[in-house]
Amino acid sequence: MDNEKVLLTDVTGRDGFQMEDWVETEDKISIINEIIAAGVKRIEATSFVSPKAVPQLKDAKEVIQQLNREDVSIITLVPNVKGAEFALESDVDEVNVVVSVSETHNRKNVNKTVDESIEGIVEINRFMKTGGKKVNVGLATTFGCPFEGLYEVDRVTEVIKKLTAQGLDSFMLADTTGMANPLQVSGFVNSVKDSFPDVDYSLHLHNTRGMGLANVIAGYDAGIRIFDASLGGIGGCPFAPGATGNVCLEDVAHMFYQMNIPIDPDLNQLITASKRLEKLLGYKLPGQVMKAGLSTDLHQA
């Protein structure tokens, strides 16, 4: 392990809040700004998706307008060119677009075939280039699908091949329903990097079956340096059965700190923000460090 710095992308504002009944706009803004103040440098803040599809994020424009944007990259998810127009108007730094490796999940998620989604992504990329903005492609169900089961990495490389041929060069490998294991993560990451060495990769992992942190380390050992995570471990996909929480932001940060791997955010500030989020949402969050404290915290004998 070479101790190269890790960059965390917080996805609380999008992946987290889309799974809640409703979080008030001012509360969303306050929580995300706390995460920014803690030193997280990449924030997926919301999604410019149809309010009919995801009403929890209908305040996307207002949220973006009131974020403290100094020294941080603000990212939004966009499903189509209309969403990309809103993102460009809001002057976000990057956009995420999503296509599922699974035909069944892609139908459930966006009611399109995989090839139809790829065509849409190419169109979005063409549009975002006019504003000089980066497009990241999230490959949902990279490691397996709750409808179709596990599959070989060839299905992933086939989708990447079609998109790189159209000029896309940044991919997020997403374990949408927490089906991955560490051996699979390292194998898939090494395989896609060997096949397409000149593009950027990140990991979006869920802790659905308790393997989230182990999969993070497997990804790090395979060369990934950008990881998605959410405060308190909230979040999931509303269009996939059992897609519970993302890997927990402060738990991932704590692990890397303990391993002497450089990372930006202040851990105590993240824990404070996570406790506030738990109080705001009104239920126990799955994060561990917020409950147990740092492993370096000492107690009176």
C-alpha cells in the first residue's frame, strides 16, 4: 500500500436525501455546507431530475444556489439534456450521468435500454462540452443486479468500450445494491484498468451486506483514489430492491486516517455533522464511528 491521497465525494445531498420522505431545503443546505466546512472537496449535491420521478429533490436549484462553493467541486446528477441545461445554468463543476450494466435495472431506473441510455449520455456529454464541464459516467449495478444476479466483468467493459468510443473518459463503478465482495472489486477494477488505462475511475459502494469498508480497501489496493460516501451511511437507490445505505463518509475517513493514508476532511467535524443529521432525520443512522468515537479516543480507567 503506497499511501497515496484519497479524495472522498460526499453524496448525502443526492443519494442520501432521495431516500428520505422529505428534508427541508434549508436543512439540506445546512448539512451539505457543514460537510464542505469539514473539508470534503467533492460534493454530489443533488439531481436535476423530474420532480415527478424524485420529488425529494425538487428543490435542486435552490440548494445549489446557497452552497458555500469556495475550494470545492459541486457535482449534480442529470438524467437528460434538460437536466444538463439546469446544471449548466447553475454553473456546477461536474455532472454525473448513469447507465446500468443491467438491462433489467436500466429499464426499472430510467425506462430505457442500455443502448438508448448510452445515446442519451453521448448527447449530454456533447452539450456539457459547450460549457466546458466534465461528465462522469456512473455504471450502476457494476458488480451484480438484484434482478439478473452476478455477471462477468465483460458486461462492464462492453459498456465502457461503447462510451469511450464516443469520447467519455471518467467512470464510476457502482455497487448499487451492495452485492460486491473484495475479491470481485479488485478483479473488476484491475480488469477495466487493463482494458482502458487512459480513463479515470472512481468507486460508489454500498454497505448493504456489511462489506462496504472491505470493498473500499480492495478498490484502494487496485488503484482507485476517489470514493463516494454519504454522511451517516444514509442513501440508496429507490428503483432497486434492498439498495440500502452507501458506505459511511465518516467511517471511510476514519479508516483511512487510521491507516495513515492522506485525506482532506476533519473527522471530528464530520462526526458532529453526522450526529446532527441523525437528530434531524429522527432515526438511528448506520454509521459506526459516530456512535463509538475515534479508535484513538481514550477513556478513564
